Amino acid sequence: MNDELTVEQHIEELRKRLIVITVFFVINVIIGFFIAKPLIHFLQFSEHAKSLQLHAFNVTDPLKIYFQADFIIALVLTLPVILYQLWQYVSPGLYGHERKATLRYIPFVVLLFIIGVLFSYTILFPYIMKFMMEWSNEMHIQQTIGINEYFKFLFQITIPFGFVFQLPVVMHFLARIGIVTPMWMAKVRKYAYFLLLVIAAIIAPPEVVSHLMITIPLCILYEISIWIAKLGYAKYVRSERKRLEELGMEKESIDGMLK
């Protein structure tokens, strides 16, 4: 059991996991050296950017973008390793069925991250860019866009959605172990929406339409998370009911505890 280890053993175990993650990250940084340039060219000449004339305002801008893309590629490629090492670190303190259940979350986390980035890149980002360009034309302003600013804006819109899209799997996990319930999530819905508004304000450009374009999908995602949390909570109730019955508790008492 992980909780039977001493503090020194916990630190040593954590150190080993961090070393493994670091080694894989460095390897993926090297891999990213070969992927970053094609990725930048793909984004630079994509449907969203082909009509734009991108400029470098500093001598170091192209190199800065290259290393930013390399870092993001390495981070995404290392994500499964990070999750697996985290699972290995905490798994000794879990029961057998909990180990299997938590291990199954890793592919879904990676998949939802990719879906979130693709959703933002293919739906939200093009709309925001189109809106901004049309607004500039109406204001008779000629946009002179720096390539560093363009990619910074692109990453600001897309990457956070990869993490935000983890909400359903996180809620399912927390409901599966009984920390949250779908009933509680529905009860605090208005506070959750307010928090999502704040998150959208951080991600979105400072104008109302783009803000709403980001907030509405986040609110829909929260509702999906409630539905998915119901599935996880139902499994928690069944497992808890079985455990309490094995301890000899009466049905009425169990129903009262799991209400």
C-alpha cells in the first residue's frame, strides 16, 4: 500500500516518476524538432490564415514560434506518460477494482484533450478570426499581423479547450468515487456557469460575441458532465450498496446513507 510508505519513500517514488516523465519529455522534444516545422507551415497556410499576410516584427520571432510549437508537441506526446506515471504513483493505495477503473480513464483524457483542441481550432477560432477581420474592415483599419502574435492568439484559443474538455471525465471520476453527485452538480449549476463565464473571459478576446461563442459550448459541456456523472454515481451507489450489504447492514439503513 502506498500509504504505508515513509515520507522519504514517497519522495523517492515521486522522484522516479518525475525522472521517467522528464526522459520521455526530452525524447518528445527531439521528435518535435521534426514535426514543428510542418505543423507551423500547415497552420500558417491553412484556410484560416491563407488570406493573411503574417509578418515577423522581431528577428527572433520565427525561432520563438518554432520552440513554442515544439514544446506543445512534446507536452501532448508526453501526456499519456504523465497520466500513467501519476496512476502508478497512486495505484498502490487503491483497491484492485479502483486501479482498473482509474487506468481506463487515461485514453479518454488524451482523446478529450485532442477533441477539445480540434473543436476550438475548427469551429471557434475561424469564427473569431472572421469576426475580427470583418470588424477591422468596417472600421477601415488595415490589419498588420505579426506571426508571433497570430500563433500566440491561436494557442491561447485552442490549447485551453483541450484542458476544459476534461470536465466530463473528471466529473465522472469524482462521482464514481462518491466525492460529488450529479444532484449537487445540478444544484450549483448557476455558480458553475459563473465560473465558466470567468474562464471564457480569460480565453476569449475582449468582445461579447467571441465571449458567448466560448461560454455557450462550456455550459453545454457542463450539462453533458452532469449526465456522465450520473453514470459514474450509479456505479458508486451499486458498489457501496454491495459493500454495505456484505457488512451486514439493513436495506433501510443503506438506502438512507445512499440517498
